Amino acid sequence: MARQNYPPYHRVIRVMCSGRVDPLFVMEAFRNGADAVMVGGCKLGECKYIEGNFQALIMAEMVRNLMRLIGLNEERFKLEWVSSAEPVKLVEDIKNFMFKIKELGPLGSSEGISREDLSFYLDAAVEVCKNMQVRTAFGNIAKELKKMQDFSLETISKKVEEKLLPLLKNKLYEIEVKTLLKDGPKSVDYLSQKTRASVEELEPILSKIMKS
């Protein structure tokens, strides 16, 4: 890029717009071995699709919340805005991000998560991103913000926390619990420790599973 040198340890995947990056893509990237993901897009207000990069802000907020829930360092995910006339800046952004990730080490190492547990959490996170209730809630937030014409970081964070985070937690814990129970009964304390959910959060999920 612009005859600039930069570390080769990355893979570039082109999309039509940063707003087309789905939370599922990010979680799939982690599950398939990426130690970090950076999404680059046009500067806010300069998107040829008008609101594409504002949609990316909502995606990023969901991704960060999901990363927190499964214990991943949020610094492994980054949104960066750069215009097509700034190749030097893009190279610097890539270099700085990769140097930071090199400090963190392989995915799971700085978080203290074993490879087995990492696979367990990422499998669950991917399934959450596929869940239709989650996807509908995610889409409704985007529609609501578009109607309000308010894509401020404060408003996005508030809407995601209010309308999406409870659903993310519930679906994630439900998927994790069902996976853990496949090979036999487990104590509530074990399930709580493994899922990072409180006993109070698990009780309605266990009740629902027992009735099904």
C-alpha cells in the first residue's frame, strides 16, 4: 500500500461497506483462528451508502458486548476510519494494531482461557449471532436509530445495553448450558462457573430446559 512496509501477518477481506460487516463475521474469524479483527471503513459522514459506517458502530457495540460476555479482551477488535486518499494512515493503523496484538499474544493467552474453553465460548458466540431473535433485535436497533437520526456513541451504547444485551446474555447462557448438559447432568455451581452466569440468571434457563 502506497509503497509502505507493514507486517504480513494479516488477511484482508474486502466488503462493499463497513456497514455490511456482520457480528457473525467477526466471531467466525475468531473461531477460525484470528487473534484479532480490525474493521476499516470510510470516515463518518463520508460513506457513499450514507449511513453504512454508522451501522458499523452498532455492529461494533454488539461485538464488544459479546466479547465481554465470553471473556475476550476487547482490544482484539477495532474499528478504524480512513479515507481512500490516506493509504499511509491505513498502513500505520494496521501496524499499530498488529503491534498491540503481538503484545497480547495468541487469542486466549492474555485472557487466561484454555484452548478447550476458548472453542466452547466461541462456538456459543457464533450460535448467538445466528439466532433470529438476536438478529431481529439488532436490526430493530438500527432501524430505531435511523428513524431518530441519532448515531451518537452514547445513544448506540444505551440502546444496545437496554434492548440487546439482556437477550445476548440469555441466549448465550442457554446455548452454553445446553452444550454442557449434552454429556450428562451438571451441578448449578459448575454451570455458573463455566458460563460466568450467576445462579439467578441460570435458574429460568434451567427451568425452561426442564420443561422442554
